[in-house]
Amino acid sequence: MATETNQGAKVTLYWLDKSRSQRIVWLLEELKVDYELKVFKRGKDMLAPQELKDIHPLGKSPVIGVQAPGGEKPIIVAESAVIVEYLTEYFGKWMIPKRYPEGKEGVIGAETEEWQRYRYYMHYAEGSFMTMLLMSLLTQNMRNAPVPFLLKPIGMISGAIANKIDSSFVMPQIKGHLAFLEEQLTTAPNGGGFFCGNTLTGADIMMIFGLEGAMQRVPFTEQSHPNLYRWVIRMQERDANKRAAERVSAASGEPYVPINKAKF
């Protein structure tokens, strides 16, 4: 069945530990697509290995290669949202909400709420939301950076600056995002359960990494944000996501640990 799903194409995922690439493994398992998994691991500096630049000039992950039947070489697709859109367009149109109601095709303003949410979250996940989480990571690194004894006063100053940035801007922004997302799950159409309605879409795939990170970094709990917390747990408990974790554990030789439980 998976071979038929692939339409004869060979899909390869170039996976990097502690990265966004895990959500693509989850997506491939949801789509029941056959794929090859090539594992790369970060160095002690937490950077991706140079070998990834042989796949894509930026040396980032996730990246997929899609070898079409009869094609001379694989198509290389980078960036999470582009990968999710590409894979769902070919192998899982059921994960893309219907854009227009019957009889309203092409009418401006007639788009369904499910589709509008889908389009929004495909960009929001790595735009507005991850920007704040990355700023939080940077301020944390400023506080924790090793400083020689004679430069301790400078380290104290940089730590104080990081604390000020966090308290006056970063954390209020993140808390605002979490409140917004909590409300979005509450008001999702057709009874909700997912970000765009009552079925899994590519938007949920995109949102998992940032929310796992926020669960660890902010953090948020079932008491503070019950809908978000339960959504993360439900996504992690899906059979496809469990298969994704098992596949990566077997390929990497190490138990897969989700971001919200990982130690850095």
C-alpha cells in the first residue's frame, strides 16, 4: 500500500538530531509513505555537520530528496513548510483543508475558516512564533556563556542585559502567543481538537516543534494552558508519531527524546 502511495517515487529524509526534521518523520508516517532515513548528528558545538552541505548549500535540516520515476536526479526540497506542502500535495491531500465551499470556488472572501487557519499556521509556526522562541534561546545562551574569571564583571553585565530583554520583551511576547494559541484551539471549527478543525492537517505538523520547545522553555503546563498541553500530548501519542520515534531510535542508535523532554 505504501508503495502505491509513493507513486513510484523514492523519498529520502536527511534527519538531524534535536531539529525540526523529526516532524517530517512524523508526517511521512502519517502519510504511510515509504522513505529512506539518513541520520546526521550535531557536533559538540551543537552545529550540523558539514556533510549536510553536500545535500543543500546551507547545510540545514530538514531536507528531503524525491527521486521521481525516470528522473535523472532527485529533487531537493528544503524548509519545513515547503516540505510539508510538497508531501501533502502529492501524497496526502486529505491533510489540506478544502479552500472553498461548493459553488464558491475562486470567490474572494469565500475561503473556509479551516483553510484560512491552515494557510496562516503554515507561515506563523516558523515566522511569528519561532522568532520569539529563538530570541529566548539567545538570551539563555547569553546568561549561560562561560566567562574567564577576569571577565566576570562583563559576564554579569551581559547576563543582566539578557534578563532585561527577557522580562521586558521576550517573555511577554511568548506568553501572548501561548494565550492566543490556547484560544485558537478552543475556537477551532467543527468541534476542534486540531488547529484547523477536527482533523489533522499540515498545520499541526508545523506547530509541534515550537510548542514542544515552549513546553520546556517557558514552561507551560496542563494547569496554565490545558488545551495546548493536551494537544502536544495527543500529537505525541498518535500511532504515526510513535512509529516516527521508533524509526529514528533504530536509525540513530539512540532513544529518541522529544524536545520538551530533551536536555541541552
